[in-house]
Amino acid sequence: MIFKIAKTELLLNIMTFKFAVGTIVCVVLMAVFMPVLVNDYQQRLNDYNRNVIANDAILRSVKVYKNITPTVYRRPSVLSVFSEGLEKRLGNSTKIEYESVPQINMAITADNPFLSIFPSLDVSLIFKIVLSLLVLLFAYDVISGEREQGTLKLIMSSSLPRYHFLLGKIIAGLITLALPVTIAFIIGLLILEFSPMVDLTGSDWARIGLIYIGSLVFISAMYNVGLLFSALAKESAVSLMLALLFWVVSVIVIPNASVRFAAHIRSLQSRVKIESEIESSIENLKEIEGPKVRQQIVGLTRGGASMGKGAFGRIYVGLIDRSEVEFRMKMYTLGDYFSIKCADKTWEIENGYLNDLLRQKELAENVSRISPISLYGNVMSAISGSDFAGFQSFIDGAKTYRNQVFEYIRTKTDNLTSPSYFTACTEEEMREYEERRNKVNNALDEAEKKKAWEAFVKWVKDTIARQPALGLHDLPRFNYQSSVLSGLRRAALDLGLLMFINVLFLALSFIAFVRYDVRSN
Amino acid sequence: MIRNIIGKEILNNLLSLRFILSLLLIISLFATGGFMFVGKHWQESNDYWRDTNRNLSSLREHTNHLYELVTFRQVVWRRPKPLSICAEGFENTLPDRFSFDPFTWDLPEVRSRSNFLLPHFSDIDWVFTISLIVSFVALLLTYDSICGEKLSGTLRLMLAGSIPRHKILLGKYFGAMLTVGIPLLIGLLISLIIVVFYRVVEIDTGQCFKILAIVLLSLLYISIFVLSGIFISSRSHKSASSMVVLLLVWVGLVILIPSFGRIIAGTFNKIPARVDMESRVTEAIKQIRENPDKFGKGAGSYHSHEDNPPATAKYYDAQVDARNAIMDEYLQQMVDQAKTGRYYTCISPAIIYQRASEAIAGVGVHRIADLCQQIKRYQENLKEYIRSKDAEDSDSLHLLFQFPSDWVAENWHAISDKQVDFDNVPKFQERDLALGQSLKLAIWDIGLLALFNLVFFTASFVSFLRYDVR
């Protein structure tokens, strides 16, 4: 009997105006959104590819180990078309250097701060807003509508148990609603799959599958909510009002108010204060470390050195006197250790600030979990990898890579004791550099001195230009992976809550329906 | 007769569940918004005055010699506005820190307490509540205004009398407007009472008029949704289908179309990346530096036997001009890009309403752009002041330019080294636009909202005249 009811209901549903309009709107929106979002993704991917190639090219031209300061980039996630999350708001790159520890940061790339007046756009918007509305429009009159028409009285006059009727309605409703979701998904995926530059891997397909399942759980949760309103109200107009007000509160009021509430309750420190804190702790470090450094380099013999333009906008020692080597070595090694200390100190303070931001964000998220729509949004961004944890794993990867690069430099330079750490100058070049400089110094008259100086300058320029790059073929490559499983783990809580809403509202609707007065006026 | 219909409509609505629920929702949002505004404004004002006083005390420290004013870099902050209770204009995520010296300025930065990990939402200001919630409530109250009466058979009865159709329509319209107006006005009053009670802001007469203008604008906006509700209701014969269509129209106009703003802005008005702009600046300066002799022998050199102050002044002026030209252009491009997004999405009344209220309240993108212009004018005033003070010192070379180093400032005597009176030094102060100027900015948007009203009114009038009441 359940299936008979489900079949009749399904056929009735499919013939309705709201189903036709809802499905067409979902399909049209997907057909409009997807190409726009894919195009945006392609642009970001292009930028990413260009940056990676440029960075590799510069890396190949590095001449001294000290200058290995590449930038690593986070590949834009193709699934960001489903859920934008933090994709465009957080920095997609970080520099690997002594002076800073990779840290999650605001995107400072090409983005125009004035564009923050616009809300984000992604596929989840169609489901979160249009579909959830459609679901409630289907569910609001499931029971109260039948009562108004008088058909509920007829059905209940037979021997049919009430839960059969309810289950039949639910099955029909869910199948009806799964149709536009599935059609929209198929259209979206076809557009995505056949777009140039988009390469969906096995892991992406698994994630898309999870997003699809998550979407079904979400519409089922919303359907059960609508069902409860329908079972609580005697008239469909009342249940419609309740459903719509619930919707507007879930879609607009809760997500927005939770953010404002969190910002209000957990106030942040001002950036000015954080920056002055960093500045003063660096000053402190300088006061402590400065004398130690001076003590170690005082008395070391000085000679001369000529600098060359190095990779990543840095300079390096192109040519150097042998007598100067020890001084420079000490200076650079101590300087870099000092930079690492400063970077660690800065990171410590910045990390404290970031934790404040995170606590505020978590509070906002927890409050917004009252709304099933926020829960669904969280599921989508966790599975798509565009949530905070997705970025954190990139930054963790960058931190590991930073250590690998430092280790590589240490191995290659005998723990920073080889001159190749800071100079590309060979033994012969050192000798010749000294000889040529002496020639300038020992010139007898001004004319000879000028001539010798010009020859010296030209030789320095040519020699520095000729110096070979390190190649760095064995430098570890940056690699980071975010697995489907970790995404699922992060989505588990919200997915679980959505399922809980399903069960809770189903149970409540069941109780309400069992006590429902089926008599029409 | 119209009065009777209006009275009946209001009474009908007031007793309905939808009205009571909407009333509660709207009032609680206005009250929450009011309390949040009080807390936020208090904190922002504290921050603002602390940072502004810090800037002023640094400025005071740089008045020992006139030339110090030339090299001193000021940092000014965006002043929290009392009218952001009405329209906050997404200022949480807009730049708020402006740093400059008399010659150059940096691109404004976002340094407030905003959290970049949180979604970019506006505050719960009036515009938020009205554009999203009150407009929705307007639909809930009007979706069955015509077809509902038809279904219950009362429309036929009413038209059987001698009442002309347009009177029924007007009665319905004013009835719905007054019904929406009640929670709206109660909410606005509560919000204002909270703000006044906590005394975090002082609202002067000009601001009172601006608030009044925003309230009128809000009524104009809400009227669009009331009219569209009546229109769709008079086009359909079942209230359920009228609701479906109205909801889709609302979702499209108020939520989906505004979401396209960023993508549209990026597609129709692509601007170079910030790094590209910075490398353009570097390149322009490099070109000038490659050929310093163009400005006279010894231009650009200091602390050497070739020093030529007038030529060096020209040389650095050229660099400043080159930098400023590129920066001005880039700032304009950024602002234009955001405006493009708004421009193309203004088929949505929500966007038009948002833009108009921002203009009247003096917040948002336009305000930031205007603030940058005010800073440029202040730079000129400051330079004018330095010149006038410098003219009093006969020992000075009277060469006002961006000094490349402190050494030049201290040794060349390009500008007087006499002490200046801090009280006479011009200080930067953001100026608000007068009501007239604000309205002038919003005039097109007000016109557009009126046009929407007219279109929907005509449409509902025509549909209702042809409506089959059977």
C-alpha cells in the first residue's frame, strides 16, 4: 500500500506547476552558473600554471644556495565551482624563505578589495536557496492540503495505517525532489567534464559523488521539516507561512546573524596592536642577538666582494676575496639564523592572532548550525576542500617543504660551511679577483689606474654573468595532497547533524500526524 | 470606499498568523541590529580615536623643523559613521587605513578587526533587514490578495457592488503598504531608541533628514514588492501558483542577481593585477632614473661634489608624478570595477536600494573613493601650508619635493628648518556630504525605484481590470 500511495503521489507531484517551474529553474541556473564558474576556474588555473612555470624558471637560474627562496602555489580546486568556501579569500601561495614561516593569510593577490561588496557565487547557492525553497513548497501541503481537500478523511476511513500514508508521501516527495537535483547535477557535470583544461581525477569523482549524496540528505532533511509544519497546521496557508518563515530565517537570518554574533561576542584584537607587538619583539631579539653576532664577527679579516643580481629579486656575492670568505660566511649564517628566530617569533604572535580568528569563526559556525542550510554549506565546502582545513593542509605542506628545502641547503653546503652557500665564485676566480684588484690599487698613475679599474669592472661584470646556475635537479619538489577521506571526516559532523535533523523531524512529523485531526471543516 | 477597503485589509492582515510571525521577526532583527551596532560603534570609535590621536601626536613630534613635515608619513583611519545603523555598506571588508605623505599615498588597506575567515556579510543594518526580510514579508502578505479573494468568493461579491476595480486595487495596495509599514516603523523606532538610549552617537539635524530620506526610500523599495505581489496575484487563479512565481522572482531579484556582481565585474571590467601595477610603477621610475641628466647636471645626486638641488627637485618630482599617475589610475580602475558589478546587477531593486541608501548614508565604495580624493586635497593644502611657511625663511632654497633621504632634508636647506606651530598645521578631517549632495548621488537610483513601482503598478492595474473574477 505504501508504494501505491507513493506512486499516486509521485505522478501527482510531477504534474504540478511548481515541479515544472522548479526543475526548469534548477536546470537553467545550472546551465548558466556552470560555464561562468568553470571559466572563472580556468582563469585561476591559468594564473596558477603561469606562476608555477615562472617560479620554476627562476629556480633554475639560482646560483647560490642561500637564494633558494621559491614560492609555492596552491592549485585551485576544480570542486570550488560547487562550493567556493574560502577559495578566493585566502592566499593561494606562500614563500619558502628564512624570513617567514608559511601562514594562512588573506588573499593579497590580484583581488580588488572593493569587490568584497558582492556575495560569493557557486553551485551550492542553487541548492541552498532555490532547491531548499522548492522542497518546502512540495512539503508544506502534504498533510494539511489533503485535509483541506477532504481526501485525507477518505483515505483514513480505510484500514490504512497512518505511518503507511506518511511513508508513501515521503518516498514520493523525495523521489520527486531527487529528480531536479539529479538532472541539474548531470547537466553541471557534463558542462564541467567537457570544458577545456578541466581534468577530473578519481578523487574528484568520489568527492562529487559525496556532494551528490550530501545534497540528497539535505533535501530530505528540508522535506521532513516541511512535513512537520504540514502535520502541525490545519490549513495549508498556515503551514506555508511557517515553512517560508523557517526558510528565510535559515537562509538569510541565521548565517548572517551568527557571523555578526560571533564578531560581537569574541572581539578581535586590532591589527595595529598585533603589528606593534611583532615589531617590539623583533626589536627585543635584535637587542639580545645583536651583540652576540658582533662579538663573533669582530676581528675577522675583511677583503672585498662584488655583488651579483640573484634569483627571486635577491642579490648574492658574485666575486669575493679569499680573506673575506670567513667573515661573509659568519655574517650570512648568523644573519640567517637570526632571520629564522625572528620568523618563528613573528609566527608565534601571528598564530595567536589566527587562533583568535579561528575561535571566532568556530563560534559563528557552531551558532549557524541551527540552520540546516548552513550545515549543508559546511558539508559542501569540506568535501570540496575549499574550507579552512583544506587551506591549513596546504600551509602545513608548505611548512614541511620549507624544512625540506633548509635540510637540502644544509646537506649541500656542509651545514652552511661551504662558500657555495652564498657565493658562486670559484677558487681561481677568487685568486684572479684579488690580482685584478691589486692591479688597480697598485697602479702608478691616475691614467693607468682608470684603465685598470675599467678593465676590472668589465671583468667582474662578465665573470658574474658567466657563472653557472646550480641547476637544482635534486631539490625536493613541493607536493601536498588533501585526501577524500579527510574531507569526509571534516564533513562528518555536519552530515551527521543533517541526518539527525532527518530523523528528528521525521519522528516529530510522525507523532504530529498520529494525533492529527483529519476532519475537514 | 477606499478607506473601508484599506481598513478591512489591515484588520484582516493584523489578525493573521503571517503578520504576527513577520512582526516578531522584523522587530527582533531591528532590535538585534541596534544592539550590535551600539557595541560595534563603541569599539570602532575607541579604535578610531586611539589611532587618530597617535597619528596627531606623531605629527606634533614632526613640527620641530618645517622640513620634517615634508618627510612625515601620516596614517589616517576611516571614521565610524552613526548612519551605518541604516546602511553599513559592507565597510567591514572595505579598506580603512590610508597612509600618505605630502606627495605620495599608498593604496588603502583593510586593517580593521574584520575576520577574513568569516563569510563577507553585511551587518544587520536597516538595509539588510528591509531589502531581504521586509521585502519577503511584503510578498507573504500580498501573494493571495487578489486570487485569494477570488478563491474564497469574496471578490465576486465585492465587484457585484458599485465599487470600481481601481478603488479595490488601490485599497489593497494601501492596505498592504500600511500593514508592512507597521512592523517596519516599529522596528526602526526600536532600533533608534536603542541607539539613542546608549548614547554612542549623536545624531544631528542633517543626519535626521538623511534617516528620514532612507525611511522614505525603504517605503519606495517595499512598495515594489507589494505591487509585484498584487500583480502576480492578479495574473494567477490559484494562490499556490502565485506564491511559487513570486518566490522565484524574489529569489532571482534579491539573492541570485546580486551574487553575479563579482563575476560580472571581473568579466566586463578586467583590471591588471596589483603586482602588475607595482611593476609598472617600478618600470616608470626606473626609466626616469636611467636618464637623470635630463633634469640638469647632477640631478639625483646628493652628498657629492655634483649636488644640484633644483635639478634634483625636478628629478624627484618627475618620479612622484609618474608614480601618482599610475596609482590614481589603478585606484580608479578598482573603484570602477566594483561599480561595474553594481551597474550590471541593478536590474535587481535590492541592489538599487542598497546603492541609494549607501549614497544617502555616506558609506560604502563611493565613500572610500571620496575619502581618497579628500586625502589628495589635504595633501595639496599641506603643501600649500609648507610653502607659505617656507616663504618666510629667507635662508631656505624653497625647493619643496619628496626628499630621497633625511640627509638631504637636514643639510641642503631646501626647505626651512624653523619650528612650526602645531596648532596651525592643517590636519586631516573627513568631511561628510550634505543631504543635497547625497540625494544628488542617489537621484538616479531613486528614479529607477520609482520606475519599478510605476511598471508594476501599471501591470497590476491592467491585469486586475482584465481579471476573471469567476
